[in-house]
Amino acid sequence: MTVTFLGCGYLGLTYAAVFAAAGIKTYAVELNPDRLNPLKQGKAFFFEEGLEELISVGLKNGKLIPTDSYKDSIPNSDVVFSSVGTPDNPDGSPNLDYIYAAANEAAKYMSPKTIFVQKSTVPVGTGSKIITLFDDNDSKAIYMSSPEFLAESTSVRDVLYYDRLVIGGTDKKGTDAILKLHETVDNQRDQIAKIAGIKPVKRLDERVFVSIKSAELIKAAANSFLALKISFANSIAKLADASGADIVEVMDGVGIDQRIGRAFLNAGRGYGGGCFPKDVSGLIHSASDYGVDLSIMEAAQELNESMPGYIANRIKQILGGLKGKKIAVLGLSFKAGTSDVRQSPGIKIANLLDIAGSSVSVYDPHANGEAKKDLRSGIKIGQSALEAADDANAVIIATAWPEFRDLDFSQLKQTMLGTLIYDADNALDKDQVKKEGFVFSAPGRSA
Ligand code: UDX
């Protein structure tokens, strides 16, 4: 089988690289030259563990074919995956322009035998509209929905080892093609993981066969529920701060209950990235389009948006003001393990402190470059954690990179002017930091 991925962003590029490494002839269609040109040279436009190793294998074995041409790729493909971006509109609703543009353009080159699989996250009901579009057009391609569940920083691992493969749509040929492609990858997953330098993990490997609409809603609901868990943990963190409990102890206790689970109950500076903020607001808009009240998600969203300001305010209380204080923010990517800075809480915190009159310096091991455009102009970007922390009254750990956990705290103490460490991503060993003579604080751990 030959496949095409339309859109080589964080999702499409990872899938294309894994499929090609499994020996599947894969066209990687990307219209943005800033992404396509590096890809032709074996480079990803973002940092993700193991990805460039797989890209290089795909380019060498000729199975990965980067191109900007629908015409050269789609007519030769049995399956076309749509993995284009869905940015936000200013009102928070998803902008589906790329989704429809890709479907429209692809329709020009598909036949009734082509299987078109939607991988991007789209509002429930989008598939029906694209099916009408294909039917109105001569292509009459088969439409299926198979949303992805990969998380950045573990993308390659998540494509290889997964809990569920959702297949939305009842067409037999479409279902069989998706199953066969995944089987091809699954049969070689340990070898591909080895090339990528990733440890194999055990997952459930469930296949979930549902309607297109259910598949669309599974994806939106799963992401929104995880975001809800995080916002719930952050609400309890505020209560822990006010009452003197410790949020890590609380969530460790709560999460032991298998009905609840410990995952996604890490309180901190809130969720960021290209998925949760967008998917939560997308679900709210989608519900409202269907006349359904989803105020539970509005509350989760509001709580999340409050976290950077909450943290800036806590630091203000501890330092006795922010104006004129020198503060270092360590961690600018939205989570550790990626250079992606979309909706990054660390950047939001740094900008808020700058607005409040602090002198802010920042550092991230992989995201300094990508963060620059989103940081206010007065903020200094350091080349190391210690450089950013030089003479600082306080250091904020905004993203839990391992190198911040492993910091030489006695050296940090000598570098800093003050002694406050604010562990905004709840990443550090509180007792170890205190032992070094620091004042330690974190969301939900200020007791
Ligand atoms: C998410 C989903 O996990 C993935 O299944 C989906 O396909 C895409 O969206 P991603 O956004 O890449 O993946 O990362 P994730 O690990 O889910 O983290 C999202 C944000 O939540 C990050 O900012 C992270 O720091 C934050 N987070 C996560 C918390 O604040 N607390 C937690 O307990 C977990």
C-alpha cells in the first residue's frame, strides 16, 4: 500500500516517519517551505525524541517522500491521511479552513477507490460535511475517521504503542486498509523503537470500531476530560494553598483509587500546547452549535487561564512585590521533551512578570529559539539555567525538564541574590531544595 499524509506538522510528520520506517511508501505533503525544506534534508522543524532518526531511515530507504504536490502524491496513493492544522479563530472556535481546503484539493486527485482518513481533531459532524463534498465531486472517495492520541515528547512511542486505535466509519475496505497499515507498523514496532532510541512499553492495543461521529467525539471528549482533570487538580491546589495541605500528597492519595487514577492530576501552572486549550474551546463551541450547555468545560478553561496570574501573585506575596525584582523563568516549552511553545504557561508567566515591572530572564534547553517571538521585548534569554538565574531574587521552574530537576542547587544558591524557588510545574524534590537553604513554594505546596 502507498499512503499520503496531508500536512506534516507535529502529528502528520511523526506518523509519516513511522510508516516510512516500517517500509510503507509514504508521501509527506507539506506546503510550508520552512517545514518542507528541512524535511528534505532529514530535519524536523521541532524537537521530538527519535523523530529525526526515523526521518533519516525513511529518506535513505526511499520510502519517505517529502513533497508539496497533491498531484504527484494522491493519484499514486491507496490511503490519504488528513493531518493538517486546525488553528483557533479569534472567538476560540476551531478554524477548519485547512481541513476543507485539504479535502477539496485532495478530491481533485482521488478516485472512488481512494480511502481518505481524517486524523486531525475536528468537531463532531465535520465528517458528514466532507462526505457531502466528496459526493458532490467526482472523486466519491471513501471517508473514514481515525483520530490520533499521540502526546508531544512521546509522539513516536505513542504511534508505536497505543491503548486504542479508533476506527470511525463502516466501509469494509476503509476499515481493512487502516487495520492493515497499523498491523504492518505493529509487527515491526520494537525494531522501529530501537532505531528511534525509544524503550518499548506495554499498551492495551484495543481496536474501537464506531461511527464517524462517535470517533470524532471520542477524540474531543478524551482530551477535554484530561484537561478537566488538570483543572480540577489546580482548583484543589488553590484550596491546599489556602488551607495548608500539600497538593502532591493530596493527589497521591486521591489517585490511588483506581476509579480515579493518578494520571493528569499533577497540579501546576496549567495546561498549554497545541491541543488541550484548542480542543477544550472547540468542544465548548461545538456543544453550543448543537444547543448543549457545556459550562463544566468553560469552568475548566477559566481555571486554567487563571493559573499564570495566580502564580505571579503568589510570588508577589512572597517577595513583597514584583517591581524591580529580578526573576528567572526556567522552561518555555509547554511541557518537557518538546520545543513547542504554543500556549506555553512559562511564556505567559514571564510576560506577566515583565508587565508587573520585574526584570525577567528566561532559559529553556530546547525552546529558546521558538519562544523568542512570543516573549516581551525586555525579557532576556539566557544560554543556561545558571546564566538566567544570575543575581535573581527568585527562580521559577515553569517546565519540568530533567536538567532543572538535576540542577546543582548549591551552585544555584551562590549564583542567585535571593533564595526563592517557585516550582510552578511541581517537578522538584521539595525536601532536597529546602535542605539547600532555599525558600520553596509551588502551586498547592506553600505550607
Ligand atoms: C495531549 C493528549 O495527551 C494527547 O493524547 C492528544 O493526542 C494531544 O493532546 P499533549 O498536548 O502533547 O497531548 O501533551 P500532554 O502530555 O497531554 O500535556 C498537555 C499539557 O497539560 C501540558 O502543558 C502539560 O504540562 C499539562 N499537564 C499534563 C499538567 O499540567 N498536569 C498533568 O497532570 C498532565
